[in-house]
Amino acid sequence: MSKPKPDFSKLLFTGIKRKKTNPIVTESDDAALRMRVMPKKLLPELLAEKKHKHSKLDDEADDGVALFSGEMMKAIQSSKKKAKFTETDQKELERLFAQHVRRINNMYVVGEDIPAPILEFDDLKFPKEIDASLKEFNIIAPSPIQMQALPLMRQKRNLLATAPTGSGKTLAFVLPLIQRIYESRVEGSAKLPVLKAIVLEPTRVLGRQVYVQFVKYCQNLNLKYAFYEGDGPFPSGVEVVVTTPNRLIAAVEDNKKAVMKMLKTVEWVVVDECDRMFDDKDTEANFKSKLAKILEWTDHEHTRRAFFSATNSSEVESYVKANLKNPVFVFIGSRNSANTQVTQQLVFAGSEGGKIAAIRDVLQGGFDPPALIFVQDKDRAGQLYTELVSSFSHIPIAMVSSEVTDAQKEKILDNVRAKRVFVLICTELIGRGIDLPSVNLVINFDLPATIVNYVHRIGRTGRAGRPGRAITYFTETDLKYIRPIASLIKHAGFDVPAYTLALEQPTAAAKKVLSTNGIHRKSFGGVRKWERVKAKKQEREELVDHSSAKGAVMADDDAGGDLIDKARRAVMKKRTANALKMMTKKKGKKTVGKLKPSIKAKGKLPRSTIIKKKAKKAT
């Protein structure tokens, strides 16, 4: 006997008893996290039904007045007043409807005075130019994260938004920023363009991708936006700047007065991939301390902040609660869960040679390209690249690491999107946020440094509700690290070797080794081959060696950050030299030699002192 269909109005107005649910998200639920789910009845229809019901009760009360008098008539008139559909009733209905929309879209919100989620882009009354761009790029309806984040940013609310990979987070902040800038132009609040928004990304390649979204959706709007790569003066006369924290810090240190003046007019600071930004384990990019500076510089009464990420971070949540006024938290789906649209496999390969053999089997057995293969660092990327290219010359294979030039990176990623590259070997540099919608397979050749990195890596496939596949290889060396990943895959509903769930959890020391890519792995051949190939690529200017580069260095690193320490050292060195020259001029004599500090390394005396002592001893 089939079960009767539930009465929507009863569910909406009387509530529904919440059952204890299985924490595993089903495949259909996970797809819904990326695609809007519509209620069976829309709010106008529900309002009409409710008003009709109250009107009917009102008419019945009028009919009863003619038959009764005295106390009975007073009672009927009282019930008639109660039957009227008031403004309070309408607000309550709207609140219940918003709750229902959030429930069916796996949306959880925390905060005060939260606006109802939108169901259509038309609800926000975008300029016709934005509507035309949405249609051109086939964006028909808002995704769950867009449904709630768009009205929040429209109301200028501080927020922290977390949603799965491939769920449309970028548009969730790009569209409201464009709308706000457009409206300020129309209002004539400024005669000349002033900086309204800063968008911070962890890497240059991700910043470039977000910048392209502004290009696409600012068509015909005559808005000014820029992508600051750090290789020149900070852009002026623009309304939006997309950059990385380190490059913005560099711009302020190089021209503090001018850049700080621009930052005074900023209304929005958007921190994308915010969990990465608050990661204090990174020693290269040092995002946490740098981000603190930027947030301090933009701490104005008129400035709002929006944090976006695919994974939750307790550190980000604590910061938002402690530092932002009346913030709203938006969570789509389960906390730090892997994408169940992606079929996940955990495979024991035994050794490094076993991993190579397993990769060969995948490529020889046929696969649906393109595929991403993640490795631990740039050296292993190069070695695996030469190993596979020599064995599979008929398959277009490319590599991306921190050594690849920016121009070459963009060319390779475009070729992956166009399916002209079938296999891309890469480091963590490509692990976050990069939109490669055509990717069907992700292979973790080396274990990711953290569970969060695992979620981001496999999030390069299975985007926008499409299915994908992910394979993670592990060896004897990895047994002390594998338990958390095995548990996550099992939690997502996929089988793993039973013994991996019985292994001990990694110790704090083991986690530190893994997070810093400190695992010593045996080479698997191709080392000398890669050195020869590398030299040729450097000659063709496809690769750059940052370790031997002279002067300023600004580049993405293989841990998903950006390198700028050398750039800062170069700037400071130049400033020190200039200061010494000025002092020399003032004194009218050469004092550079006297002012130059001596450096003691490991307790040793400066070379000049040693020479003097030797000379004295000889006499």
C-alpha cells in the first residue's frame, strides 16, 4: 500500500518531528547542495490560500450574527476578529516559509534578523546588464549558497559562508559587489571611481580566476576592476581589486600613504578560501599574520567583511564571533564532508613503484579525461611527469607546480578545460577553488597534508552536481597517517580496507610531518630525466627557478599560498642601501663600511675580527 503524499501546508504550519538521521549524505542530497530545490508551493500561493481560509471564516461569522443576539453575538464577533488575517500572521507565514526553503536546501543559518533566501535572481532586481550576462553564461537559478548569501550581502551584513566545492560560492559574492558598485554609480555618490571592494585569494592563479568572473559579469556596466599581481604600482581609479594578502601587504609597504588612503573607502573585504588564510601552519605565505594586518587597515564603520570557504574552520568562526558586528553564519550541507557525488576509492599500492604501476593500469585501461594527479611537491611532479610522458606519448600530459610560469599555468589550465590536456600532474597549488568543470577523475598519488586538503582536492571533480571519481593511493610509509582519510571516505558511504579503520590515529608529531610535506619518499625513477627536461623548459621560459632568482619574487607556492618573502627581503635590502647612501651624503664621507652590520652565524666571529686576531697573534 503506497503512502499518502504529505500535506505541505501541515508540514509548514504544524512543523515536523525531526528523526535521528544517518550522518551519511545521500547522493541525491549531495547534488541538492549545489542545485536549488524548490518548495511545492510558493509563498504567494500559500498567502492566497491562507487569506481565502480566513475570508471564509469571516463570512461564516457574518451569517451567524443574524441568528443570535446578546452574549452569543459578542462571542461570534470576537471569533470574527480572531479570524482576520493580520500583518503579524503574514510575517509568521513568511518566516515559516523561509525555514522550509532552508530545510529542503540543506541550509543552516545562525544569526539575528536574517533575510529570507531568494528563489530567483529576479528577487534582487539586478541591472538588466547582469541579467543578460547570467543568461549568456547559462546561470538560470541561484544555488543554495547564493540563495542566502546574496540577500545577506545585499543588506550589508557581515557573514561567514561555507558550502561544498563547485556550489557557486564565487558568484555569491561577485554579483552583490557588482550590484553595490553599480548602484553607487547611479546614486552619484562619487564623481570619480573609488575603491569599494577588496577580494583576497590565497594564490595568484585563483585570484586570476575570480577576476575573470568580474570581467564576465561587468559587461556593458563600465565598472572599474583590477587584478593586482604585485609587479607594479597598486591600481588606482578602480572600484574592485582582486589580489592575494601578501601582494596587498607588499603594495602598502612600498607606497603606504597612497594605498592606505585608498583603503579608507573600502566597503567590502571578501576573504575567499578563508580557512586557508587562517592556517598558521604555513611558513611560506604566513597568511594569518598578514591577514590580521589587512583586516586592521580596513577596520572602518562602513566596512563589511565576508568569509567564504568549502570547509569549516573553528578558528575562522571564533574570529568572526569575536570581531564582527552582528554576523550571520551560513552552512550548506554537513561540516567538512567529502563530496558524495564523487565515487571515492582508497587503494593500497605497497610502494612508490606500486603507485606507478597502478597509475599505468588506470591510463592503459581507459579513463574519461581530463584527470588530475596530485603529488607532494614540485620535484615529484616533475619526476612523475617525465615517467608518464615517456610511457604514454599518445596521451596529452601536462604539469603545474610553483616553478611553472604564470603565462604557462594559464595556458595549461585553459587546455585542461578544453580537454586538450588529458592528464594534469599538479601540487596543492591546484587543490583549492580552481574551477575545472570538465575534470572527471582525481588521483591522489601522494597523500594530502590534511583532511581539509583532501576535501578540496577531490572537489576538483563532481562539480555543479555532476558525478566524478577519486582514487587515493597509500603505501607502507603512509599507514601511520591514513586513518582520518579512511574514516572520511567510509563516512561518505564508500568501502575502504577494513584494517585502515582499526589503525591508530596519527600522533601530533606525525600530523606535523604530513602537514609540512616532511614525509621522505623514495624516488621512483625519472630524476635525471626530469633534470634534463627541466633545463629545456627553463630555456623555453616555461619554468622559472625561484630559488636562484635575483630580486623580487612573487609566485604561487606548492602548498597553496604565494611566495613573497624574497620580495620583501629585496625591498628591505634596497631601502637599507638607500638609507645608508643618505647618511653618507649628510656626513660628507663614506660610512657605508662602518654602518654595515656584522652577522654572527652559529656563534662564530665576523671574518674581519678573525683576520685582525690572526694578524695580532703573528706579530
